[in-house]
Amino acid sequence: MRSITISSSNEFIDLMKIKVAARHISYRTLFHTILILAFLLPFVFILTAVVTLEGVNKCSSIGKPLSLKVWILSPVYCLGRRIGPRLLGRVDDSERLVRDFYKILNEVSTQEIPDGLKLPDSFSQLVSDMKNNHYDARTFSLVLRAMIEKFERDLRESKFAELMNKHFAASSIPKGIHCLSLRLTDEYSSNAHARRQLPSPEFLPVLSDNAYHHFVLATDNILAASVVVSSAVQSSSKPEKIVFHVITDKKTYAGMHSWFALNSVAPAIVEVKSVHQFDWLTRENVPVLEAVESHNGIRNYYHGNHIAGANLSETTPRRFASKLQARSPKYISLLNHLRIYLPELFPNLDKVVFLDDDIVIQRDLSPLWDIDLYGNVNGAVETCRGEDEWVMSKRLRNYFNFSHPLIAKHLDPEECAWAYGMNIFDLRTWRKTNIRETYHSWLKENLRSNLTMWKLGTLPPALIAFKGHVQPIDPSWHMLGLGYQSKTNLENAKKAAVIHYNGQSKPWLEIGFEHLRPFWTKYVNYSNDFIKNCHILE
């Protein structure tokens, strides 16, 4: 309580007591505060204006350099920009427009496209039509969806057409290679030197001498055979120990014989034989393959219309490519199945290395004969140890139809697969097994099931027949996939002992990968008159 004196008109002095609040802020402090604010407000106004001009687009500039004043005040400014409209009940127009557009797109996605809707051919034409026809958002969305769906259909059809064309290119014989075969066949009939005995009589005992390194190659491609043999000889540290057994079909025999008779690979030794020259290869011994080659349904499957019956709207291009690959005519060729008869075709040999014709040898292979197979028949590279989905991540589920009860009963879908193309075969051990009989019995079952157990060639029945008889070897011996993928690691390819162009893009075809072809062309003799006259692809 405080006392104050009030003077009245009666000149009496009354004393009154009144209650007043305690004074927490002195008038002097209030005065100084007002003075300071009056001094600072103009500067705050100026800085705010600068921030507005310089920092209007800085609200999302995290990580970008800002001026000091913008750095100090822009968080407040940006916070105001973001929170202010919400506090005031307003929403950014751009956000509202995006939400509305999403809503229209969702509605249009389930709407049927009208028949006869005229579609622009490009985005620029779409923009032009919008301006000229004054499209609303719904019309624009509908036309855009129709355009995208049309482009997707066109792209899909083009992809399937590309796969068909590639399949036909891979299955056909290039003119140059056909020319080479014809010219060499003609040379065989007119040139005695082209018909000379292979090998010379003094080397005949070597053909069954187990002190030598015996390679077996079954092919009807003369150019490919020449590359395999030349690369093996040039890469060998002991070429004089090499013996090549080249097996071909009856129509190619004369040309194949001419090539190796006229182009010596001495000191290596080459034998050329046709399948009809093996007494063991009779219909009685290979009844299943006879059935495969003569069965009308099988022949139609491999030689018929490969697109008939295929529902392209319900399959993917990759699955379609896989089916086309499985329908290559080579898979019903006796030459392709020949490896299963090696113990009978070469009864005096203990160990051989079997090679496909689409490989190149870059390193001495003589150490293969020293690899311990631990009592197994087949030394091969496994194909389930890498991340590459085309080649090195293959398990049995990639080759077999596990919905078939026989397959599901006898095989494990997660079991590792292995590669054909460069295999060490212990023929002595093989002769003690029933591998060939198992191979034949499963081929018969697949024929009975109308090819519903597997589609792809000779590897699936071999995966079953050799089950329990395979010894994995180091992957550096055999690198696969050069005919499948253009992204093959070139450094790894240079280091591999054998590189394999398995797949459609063979190096002798126009569809071969350009950057991978030099590994193969390195061993083609382009100075040879037959090669030059047939214009072999260089």
C-alpha cells in the first residue's frame, strides 16, 4: 500500500490509501528499449527485403553456399513460407494441382480408350494438339495414356521381331562359310593333294597312343574347326603332343578333309572322319537319335514355324528368346549328341578333352590331363557360382520342367549345373558306368512326354546321365557367355584358358558382338585363298 496526498477544493488535506501494482520495469529501461528498437527496425526491414529477393528460391538449397545474411534469416523466412499458409487455412496451388492431376490420372487409368481416337505421333505434336484443341486435363491424360500404350505395343512387337530375325540369323549358314564348304568340296574332287591321307600312314599309331593329348571336335563348320585347331596348336607349349580327332557329317566331310590336308598344323596331328565312317554308329546302337531325327512331331518343332502357337501377349521377350534358342535345329543333330558315345568311338583311348566348335583356346591345355578327377568321369566348370543370370547362375531348375512328376521325383531344382563345351572325360572310368543307357532312357521318356520334361538340346539329359560323375574344375579353364552378352569382362576373357561363344551371337555371324570378335578372328588365316575368295567376314 502507498500513501498519496490529494488537495481538495476545501483546502482540507485528506490522506488516502490506494493499492497500486509493483513496478518491475523502470521507465528508463522502457525508454532505452524503445530507442534501440527504433534504431534496429529499419535494418531489419532492409535485411528482410534482401532475404525475400535473394532467398525466395533458397528454401530447398541445402548444401549450397549462402550469403551470411541469407543464412541467418532464411530459416525464419522459409519456415514462414511453409507454415504460414497452413496456419491461415490456405494450401499451395501447385500441391493442389498435383493432387487433382493424380486423381484424374487414376480415373483415366480404368477408363476405356474410345475407338478411333486419333493419337499424336510425338510429344511435340501432343503439345500442339493441346493448344489447338484446348484439351482439358482429363482429355490430355486419356490421350497420353493411349499414346504410351501404343508405343509399348509397338516396342514389344519390334522386340519379338528382332528376336525372330536373330534366331533365323543364328540358325542359318552365312554365305561365306557355305562358299568355303563348296569350294573345298570341289577341291577335294579335283586336287589329289586335298585328298591325301590324314594323318600320314606313319602317324596312324599315334591316334590311339595315350601318351599324347587327344582332343575331340564334332562340327560341320569348317571355318570354326580351323579356329579351334589353330588356337589350340598356337597356345600349346608342346604342340607335337597334340592329336585332334575332327568328326563331321557326310556332306561336309570332303570340304573338312580338304581344309586340313591343304593347311597343315604340324607338328600337331589331325584326323578327319565322318560319322558314317564309324562302324559303331549304327541304327541299332543309336535308336533314340534315329527316332529324334525322323519323328515328324520333333522335326516340325525344330524346323517348323517357330512363332506358331506362341501367345506373344502372355510371354516376355526373354522367355520367348529362350524358347527360340531351345528350338535350334542343331539340337536334333547327331553331331550334337556324339559326345555321349565317346567311349565306344575311341575304344583305345583313356582320356580325351571334348571341345565345342564355338570356342577359342588361349592357354596351354596340357595340364588338363594332370587334373585328378577323383574317380569321376567328367571334369567340367560349374555354372552356378556367379551372379551372371545368363550363364553363371544356372541350376537344374533353369533346364527342367519341375512340374513334371518324374523330374520332381528324381532331381533337385537347386542342384548346380555344369557346362558343356570344354570337358575332360575319363573314358576308362566311363566304360564302367551306365551313363549312356541313362541318357537314352531319359531321351525316350522326354519323347513320350512330347518334350514336356525339357526343351533345350543335349545338356539336360547329360545333366541327368552324368549325375554323381562330375568333378568341378577351376572356372578359369572355361569362360562362357561370349555369345550371350555384350558386357563380358574383357580382362577376364583375356585370362581364360578357353573362351566360349555359347549363345546366338557367334563370332562368324554378322550378329556377333564386335568387341568380342577379335578373340576369334585372331586365329583366322585371312591370307588363305579360299578365305579371301569367299569374302569371309573380317
